[in-house]
Amino acid sequence: MFTWTDFMPIGKDEKTFFGQLGARIAQTRKAQSITQVQLAERLGVSQQTINAYEVGRRRMPVSSLPLIARLLGISIEELMGEAPAPAKRGPTPKLLQQIERIQQLPRSKQRFVIEMLDTVLAQQGRG
């Protein structure tokens, strides 16, 4: 779906902004081995649209930024080129606490835990 802003010429400042934004998206996407086609499918747009976003030829709708950030696993601040927000203080999630405890086990017991996890995850993938 097109909006009236799709047909307005992009000014120099906007071209710089959208070019840098697109470059960050492309870099993050590639680092995670996500193709333009895959990102386009998740956003409900064409691969050509993603390409136009990444090279700064086309304005990206502001409303799509939260979804793009979520799909790329980064914050909107990171997507916009700002430093990530400081981590929230509070209790460490239980899974992270367990991982830290597993790291303290002897190697043989670590391997046993990893094998168990692999088995459970493989069963989950089949079911």
C-alpha cells in the first residue's frame, strides 16, 4: 500500500538519514543470515522494497520500525544508530542463573547437560 509520502522527493538530509538507517538494517540482517526476501515476507512487502529501504532510495514508514527492530532482535535505539539503553536492574532470569551454574560444573557434567538439552530440543522440533 502506498502513501502520499512514497511519491514525495527525498531531501538531502532525509536521504542521508534513510541511507544510514538502511545500511544499519542491511548490516544487522546480513549478520543474522536473514535474506532480503525473508525480511520482506515478515514485513509483508516485496524484496525490491527492502532493497530500496536498505540503499536509502525510499522512505521507510515509521510505523514499521518497531517490527523491523523486533525481527532483527535489536532495540529501536540501536536501529536508529543510538547507544542501546542501559540494562534494567533486577533479578537475573532463572535460565541465565542456571546457565551460570552449569558453566561451573566439570566438563563431563556440562556435556551431559548439553546432550540432555539437545535431546529435548530435537524432540520439540519433531512435535
